[in-house]
Amino acid sequence: MLPNFLCQTHRRHFQQNPNEAVSAWDSWMSEGHQSSLNQDIAKAFSYYGSSMEVAEILIHQGANMPLNAITAFERFQLAGQHLAQLCQCHDYKEMAVAIMRKLNDTLTN
């Protein structure tokens, strides 16, 4: 089971403001990468998880056209892969499997 990364307030905000969702995704993926490099695993986990949820919001809005060069599906997959890899590297194998299942389920539906 995966935790929720976004609170309901932020979830609604990004649902109503897709351009801000894209900007948040860009920023959070960068912050997640930097946090991972700095071995700040908790921050990296939070940034990658939030990025994945923002991308999922964009997918549900039907935003699969390129958004600043990549689609919502690609954003979702990238964030999920980074999050799953982070979990796998730090021995959270069950969570990594749950993330990969969520990626697969979302992308095949």
C-alpha cells in the first residue's frame, strides 16, 4: 500500500491549475534527484511521491499531450520509476513492488 503524498488541499489546487502542476512536477523531480544524491532519502521519497501523484492528476485530466516536451504518462512513469528505485535501494521492496503495480495498472487502463 502506498501513502498519500499530497494533502487534499494541494490535490484540489493542482486539479484546478494544471500549469502549476507541471511546474511543481518539474521542480519536485529536480529536488528529489538532488535529495537522493545528498542521501536525504526521506526528502527524495516525498518529492518523487508527490511528483508521481501530480502526474497522476494530469493523466486523469486527460492531459496526455506533451506538457513542456513530455506527456503526463511519461511524467508519471519517470516519477514512479525514481520512487520505486529509491525504495528498492533502501530495502523497501514491498513498496517498490506496489509502486510498479500502480504504474502498470495506470498505464494499462
